[in-house]
Amino acid sequence: MAGAANLQAKFTAHLLNLAQRSNDELQYHPGYFIKMVKTQGGVGAAKTLLAQPVASEGFDVLKKLGRLDLSMEGAVIEQPWASMFTVDELAIARARLGAGQ
């Protein structure tokens, strides 16, 4: 259990780092996303966003800027993070990324 909690904490830190990079590199501050990650944790925030019928506004901004590498969807499908998500959640993330390229 400690391993899973540690992985979740690392994922939260990873998402917050991506948000900081969005701010630093693109001058895009994903404030709502940061608040969501801090409130729900990275896994909870990602699951909430993946459950939505369409991608978030933040995803759309990153798509327009050509930086989906900074998206939550991009992080979710990477190892070791992918192990925390269902097959359906991973498929949603991949579909959004595929449509965004």
C-alpha cells in the first residue's frame, strides 16, 4: 500500500511540474488544473478529467500551442503512471492525444 501511495504522490508532483512548465515555457497558467490536482491529488484529478465527455480547456490550449507533451493525458499513458488507470481511461487519454496531433 505504501508503494501505491508513493506512486500517487509522485504522479501528483509530476502533474504540478507539468503545470509549472506550462507557465514557464508557454506563459499559460493552468490555475483550475493546479487547484484540482492539489485538492483531489493527481490521480483523482486525472480520473475526473478523463471521465468528462470532452477534453478540458487546458488540453485545448496545449493542443493549439503544440505542447501536448505537457498534458495530463500525455502523462497518464506513460510508465509508471499508466498502472494507476483503467484500460478505458488509458484509451480515452490516447484517443484525445491522437485527435490532438
